[in-house]
Amino acid sequence: MMSYYIDTLCIISLLSCHFITSSFAGPVPNVVSGSQKLIPTQVSSRDSKVSLSSTVKGLRLRPPSSYSLKLESFSTLMKSTYTERYDSRPFRVGKYNWTLVVYPKGNKNDSGTGYISLYVAIDSSTLTSPRQVVPPDLRFYVFNKKEKKYFTIQDSDVWQFTINKTMWGFPRVLPLSTFSNLKNGYLYDMDQCEFGVDITIPPIFEKSELFSVAKSFPNKRFTWFIQGFSTLPSDYLSEEFIIGGISWNLRVFRNGFGAHEGKNLSLYLNLGPQELLKTKPYDKIYARAMLRVPNQGQSNYIVERPLDNWFSPQNIGWGYADFMPLSDLRDSSTGFVRNDMLVVQVEMEAISTTKYFPS
């Protein structure tokens, strides 16, 4: 009887110990003001959910460049009751320490249950200020041995790591049903798999340019009164004039140019000499203008044609070889030439400027 009583007490004691042990398995608690508080762990990946349209997936040959993680016993993590995630050792990219985080059964707190979830976390102690924002480009990898390639997933949206947001990633990289099927190649040699990440921190630009277009000018119109038109050289330039801060010339071919020689008046707008002296080979100026030859007899009768072109050292002038028939100019009754004077005009509608920094 005494032996039975002692055996019974031992069994009860063992069951009690097992109950106590299993009941208190979990993270080590902090004692705060006499109460127990669990150590907080960041488990949610994204404060703002990313739309499917911004996610890019594919297969590629090149392995990850920032960090690679191979697990030779994936099933151990899958069977573990209390291990929800695997954190790699810290690795350095740029000026910061990072950790690759794998949720083998999916991050349930980020709607990732039933999927492989992948994230990277930044070590907040490597941030230089509480307001610092680190915006890297991230690409995650899962090796596929069957294809001998890496499944990749990345996002076109900007990832912003801050002191309050230290982890970003994808809760649904691959369905576990797809990943765990040995025929698909992600889980190979029965229990092995590989993950990786590329972290690229693009530098902030140091050189830039500012393109702007002005559409109003103090004097937007230049009128050229060409005296002795019939005795001009075949190729004739106006005086230099300034509109929109740019120097220009008008150019006429009195008897036409090229295939239109002897048939049409040719008229062009050119960059002026001052502009060409300061313009670099890569500079370009956009201009929209109207070229005109007014009729001196009828004020409402004007021949005009538009310009909408880029001017540069390679293309210093734009215009028309067939601006108007020479027969109209030679016919005194039309009124375009009076007292051997032709009037040519340009009216600027838009002119661009480009500033380079540093200059």
C-alpha cells in the first residue's frame, strides 16, 4: 500500500512538472511594476499594403549579391511549435546592418499564413538620426534547383526604412503547397532550400538639369525691313536680335535654296552668333514661333508658317525652303515687295532654357 501511494505521488508530481513546463513555454518575460510583459517583436512587414500591380516576379540566373541563406533542415523549422521565423546573422550593405528574415510557415500577422514570407530588417542603431529615411531597392530570391535559376520578387514602390519602420518584405512570396512539392524544385535533396536578397541603396544625384519654357517676353516680335531686296546677295542674314534671352538671326535665300532655287523664297530662323559662342555641343533650345511675310498693301494679308523645333550647335536653324512662291514677290500688284523692300517677321511663342547644376 505504501509503495502504491509513493508511486502515485511520483506520477502526480511528474504530471504537474510537465504541465507547468508546457504552460510557461514562450519568450522570456520582462517584469514591469510587478506585472509580466512580453518582449515586443516586430512581426508586421508593411504599414501600407502594396498593390499586386507593383510587384514584379520572375526567374533569373544571377544569384543574390547582398546575402544568401541556405537551410539544410527546413522541416525542423516547419515542425517547431514556437519558432515562427529565422533571422540571419547581420550583414552590412552601405552604411547599415541588415538581417534577412524568413517565415517558413508564413507571417500570420501579415496575412502570410500558408506562404513563404521574406523580409529584411535594418539595425536601427546604424541609423544616424531619428528622422533618417533609408530608401533601398529590394529584390528577394528563392533558389529553384530544377530550373537552376532563382525565383525573384521585387517591388516598384519605394521602401522606406525608418527608426519606427525597420522591416519590409513580402508576406506571400510562394505558396507553401508550391514550395514544399519536391517536383517544383524549391525544396531539394529532401530538406534543403536557399533564400537571398539584393539590397541596393542608390546614391542621391549630385548633378541635375532644369528645363523650363517661357511663353511671354518683353519683346516677342522682330521685324526685318529688307531694303534693296532685288540686289541682295542670294544668302542674306538679318542683324542679331534678342528674344527670351537668346540671340537670333533671320536668314533669307532671295532666289530660293536647293531644289527650290528659282521657285520659292527660302526663310529660316537661326541661333545668333552670340548664342553659338556660348552654346555647348550638348545644349539645345526648344522654340515655337511663327515666320511671316506681311503684305504691305493689304494689312490683313500675311503669309505665315509655324516653327516647332529644337535648336542646337548641330541644328542652328530651322525654316522653309519653299516659304512662298517667288512669283508672288515679283508681281508688283501683290504688294509683298514695295519700293524694293521686303518685310520679314518672326514672332516667338515659346522658348526654353536649361540650367545645369553644378554649372
